[in-house]
Amino acid sequence: MITLKHLRYFAALAQHRHFQRAAEACAISQPALSLQIKELETLLGAPLVERGSRQIGLTALGEVFEKRARGILLEVSELSDLARAAQGRMQGTLRLGMISTVAPYLFPAVIRRLLDEMPDLDLRPRETTTDKLIEELTAGRLDAAVMALPVSEPGLEEHFLFEEEFHLVRPAQDAGDPLPFPGLLPPGMRLLLLEEGHCFRDQALGYCSMQNDVAPDMLEGTSLATLVQMVEAGIGVTLIPAMAIARETAGSDVSVTRLSRPRPVRRIGMIWRSSNPLSQHLSEIASLIRTEHERLSAGLPPR
């Protein structure tokens, strides 16, 4: 008989496409995982996995089976959440994700506040890119995530948290130069961007009226801190969100300036699956995150 254990192990293997990594994710040995997958294939009477020397692929049946298995596992997970939703306050595991241009600046205050007000909460924070957060939310590996809006994904609810301006970071010696015309960088001004996969990159390109194809005079960094360091070195200019200014420019010889109207902004929100039984509790957590952002924006210490 096919069991939930079979489905969990197969879902992990389909996600990682590697027996050892899937076994580590499931906290079992690789031989034990291989045995469970082989047993599942025997029960089905057909192979689910195409085994290679380094990585595995899924058969046509495996591709279909993965979608059904993930749906079943998600339903089972949400059944247990029904009981948690009936409790007076949030408790148990909360898997909360944030995009990397928000997490370093907001996560510490949010984590402290959550653990203070919800001592029974087992918080599992996760920082990654928007695409991965959406994938993990849809698959049920995250309960909620904080990211730039709109997301507009079927089955996900969006809850607005706050709006935030982008600021121009230039070398200190350029502080007196005229500001770029809204939406257009002047010739010779090299724009520094985050690498592919970050929604902040797309927002910066959108403001500058550019295509997503990187021009030869653009450079990329892996973090906002790296971009600011590149600006200080005189390589170019960049845009960073307001919440990152204090940390990323501290001690750096750069100039930070508000741009001309209409100023570029981003809308940050918290999203979760529409079917999540914990929606009421997640709404309360969204309100808490909004409050912490307001405190940080006002220069107040975390509560």
C-alpha cells in the first residue's frame, strides 16, 4: 500500500533531483531513501525515476505522480493546520520567507517580536528570491512570505504591508551633480544592479526605462552591500531601498539622495495560500510586521 512516507520521500527526490540531497532533506540515509523509492515503483508497477550517474530525472509517469503527490501532501498538511487555527494564538511551526532585499533589515526585529509575543512558535525563517518563495509557497514548503507586490499567482493571497522609496547612491564627489531625469539615466552613468533572479533588479530597470537585457556598461552584484561598495570604488551608481540605507552605507564614502518626482517606489506585502487554514493568524502576523516596519522607519528601537 502506498503511504504518506512514500509520497514525502518521492516529493523530496523530485525537488532535489539527487538521492543524497533528498535523503539529507528527509533526515534519513541514502540507501533507505532509495529503498523507499524502489518500493513505491514496485507498488505502482512502473518506474518513476530515470537514474543517472550524477542526477536523476523523472519519467512521464513520475512528472504526473509528483503533482498528485504534492497535492496530497499539501492537503494533509493543511488538515493539521485546521487544529492549529482553532487555538487562541499561533503556535507550532511557522515557515516564513522573505526576499533578500528585505530580510536583513526587517527579519531581526520581526523574529524578536514574534518570539516575544508567541513563545510557543517554532519559527523557521527563509531568505531567498521571489521565484523560489512562490515555488515553495505553492508546494506547501512555506506558510507565508514577504516580497514585492504584485505577485498575481493563482491560489495565493496578497496582503499589502508598506510602500518604500528607492534612493540613488552615488560616489561622494558626485553629490552636487544634477539628479538623473526621472526614468532616464544620462549617458555615461553606469547603473549597478543585483544579479538575475532578484525582483529589485527588475524594479530598478523598470524605473530607468530599460529592458531586462543588460547593457554592456552595466555591472551586477550579489547583494546591496556589494553594490554600495562598487559605488564607493567609483564604478557606477545604484538604487537601494530606504530600509537598507543606514546599514549598507554606514562608513562608506558615498552620497545618498532622494530622486526627483515621480520617485520610484516598491510595494511590499505578505502572501500565503488562499487555502491555508491559518489565514487569520497570518493576518495578525502581517499586522505585526507592518508595525515593526513603521517603528524602524521612525528610527525607534524594536519592541
